[in-house]
Amino acid sequence: MVEDALIATGIYHVSRIGVIRGFYPLLFTLMERWKPETHTFVLPVDEVTVTLEDVAHIFGLLIDGQIVSDWTDSSGEFLKSQSIAIFGHEPVVNSSSKAYIKLAWVYCIRDAEALDTLESIQRYVRCQIFFVGFNPIRE
């Protein structure tokens, strides 16, 4: 059931990629060749621009349709209300000026889901979608 829900979102294959490990030499080389003035990579053969279409092709994602982001309020109260709406739980928010969610908190929510109701499966899928956007790079 969870896999079917992830497949329906269109990001199932991306969520199966996992953690990128051991690519530091490649990433550092690309960082050295990045030219921020023109938003290109300067390679020995020519300058290369990575387009939205390139990313869509690499990850197999659709790039047409409704936008998925909008203006957001960064207050702690907004973060709490959105977390309850999306994840079904209220996060612990510190008193700093910038509110944020720790990935460990989302992992705990995901791993605690019973997956016995449609709502719990939807919360699990929302956590997976959240991880696709914030998957860390590790050695």
C-alpha cells in the first residue's frame, strides 16, 4: 500500500535512489568549475548549463503542472500549524529567530507510523517526499 501511494506521487523512483556516498571528489571538481556569474560549469570542452529539463530527465520528474511552493511565513506558529497539517504532529520549535524542522524529528514520525489507515500511509508518504528534497550527501 505504501509503495502504491509513493508511485501515485510520481517520485517513487527518486525516493529509491538512497543516499549519495563517496562522490566527494566529483562534487569538489564540479564546485571548482562552477562560474557563479554565468551559472555554468566551465569544462575543458565548453561551458555547460544544467537546465530544468536536464534535471527532469535525470530524475524522471514531470516539470509541468501546478507549482509546489509559495510564499511562506517562517514564524514558529506557522511552522507548528503546517507541521500538524502535513505530518499530523506538532514539532518542538526552539526560541531562535528562525523556525525549522529537524530531519531526525521527521524520521521519528515516519518510523512511528502504524501504516494501518489511509491517513497514516499518507503521512508516511509526505515524510518520504520531504526526505527526497533534503536527502544528505554522505561519504
